[in-house]
Amino acid sequence: MAKLVSLADGVAELVRDGDTVALEGFTHLIPFAAGHEIIRQRRRDLTLVRMTPDVIYDQLIGAGCARRLVFSWGGNPGVGSLHRFRDAVQNSWPMPLELEEHSHAGMANRYVAGASGLPFAVLRGYTGTDLPRHTANIRPIECPFTGETLTAVAALRPDVTVVHAQRADRAGNVQMWGITGVQKEAVLAARRSLVTVEEIVEDLEPVPGQVILPGWAVTAVAHVPGGAHPSYTQGYSVRDNDFYRAWDAISRERASFEEWIARHVLDVEVPA
């Protein structure tokens, strides 16, 4: 059964320096509050994994938490580039960032393989691209039945996966709905998992299109209302589009980024 913890205690126990960490969510249910707690606890040397790294990964990279990024697309949705991501790749600030790039399908299948206890997944993707030449975790494989050349991708097994959801009960069963991505697979593939939720309830009332993560598959649950902001949680909050637009200017320069992190994440008073 998953245990109920505070966000600070959950990150302190489950996220360790040098870990491979996946913070998943698609359009909504992005675990921003948990990402900020990782920054506050000054975790270092992380391999960050995400199908679509956006603003929270820009913040983690700029704060010096990341050594490596495993991903399939990166950007500030609807706005443009991730400037802290770009600065790390181009200028090694605040430190060099290694990259491992995949397709969306490749990343999704890697999580499925990890969740299934398999060493790799097989798909027809990557043909005609340069990615197999640059990525050790992508290999051509011959089908033993047809002789067709397919692509194998190594399973993803994060040390810890972090996701946000709408509700959990006191036994640690988690319920989410709306636009979902690979949260279920990412949690099942991980050795440890932390789920932040909008509320803890006595009973989970069925919702159309819901995804249930049973308590036995989750390590810990933290009650974190608003934990997805500035993304949204269907049924609880709306997307803060103004923040995503503002982030472009905040993150463009190192000084303005560091000031924002100090004020809004580290809670440090910064002289005006």
C-alpha cells in the first residue's frame, strides 16, 4: 500500500542524487510542485526523462539539477524555445547537458517495455532517420518470423517517476482523468514512484475515462493542491497561459532566471 507523505518528505526519501527521474504529464497534470521541491532540495547529477520536456524541465536544467536529458521533444508549448535548456546545450551553463533523443513512439514504447518487465520494445519507427547512429539505445533488429528489419529500443526503468493526479484515497489508490499520456506506464516502469494529488478522499468515485493506479503500484502519495500549476488539472484548475508567455522573457537571461528561482522556488529575498 502506498504511504501518505508530505511533498518535502516524499522527495527527500525517493529522489536521490544521480537518479534517473521521470516527471511525466501531458498538457495537464504536469508535476510542477514536485519539480520545484527537487530544486529546493538541490538534487544533482540527475538523468531527467520525459516525452515532452517543457517549462519544469527548463527550470530543473537551469537550476543545475540535470546531467543528462532523455526526451523526444522539448519546448515552451505555444510559445517557443526553452532558453535554459538551450543555454545548457550550447554553452554548458550551469553545467554540460548530455542528450539522448527519441521519437514520441520510441519513448512511449520504452516505458511500456519497462512496465512489462521486458528488456526492449520493437517498433517500425526511426527508419530513415539519423537517430540510430547517434543513440546507443536504438538498434535495428531482424524479425525472426518475416526477416523484416525493425527497430528495438531499450526499456526505460526510471529510479523514480513523479506524476500529478486529481485524487487518491487513504490506501494510496490514485485516480486521474482528462488528457493522459504515459503516466501509468512510467509509474509501473519505475523502481519508486511519488504521486502528488489535488485531494485525498475516502472513496474514489468513478469518472469517465479514468486511469487508476493501484496503491500497490505506488510508493508514496502527497497531498499537493495546485501541484500542476501553471499547467492545469482537469476539474480543479485551468492552464495559466500568461505564465507560459511570461516564462519566455524570464528564462531568456541567466540573471532574470536566477532571480525568479530565488524568489518563487527557493523563497529567498532578492533585493529589488
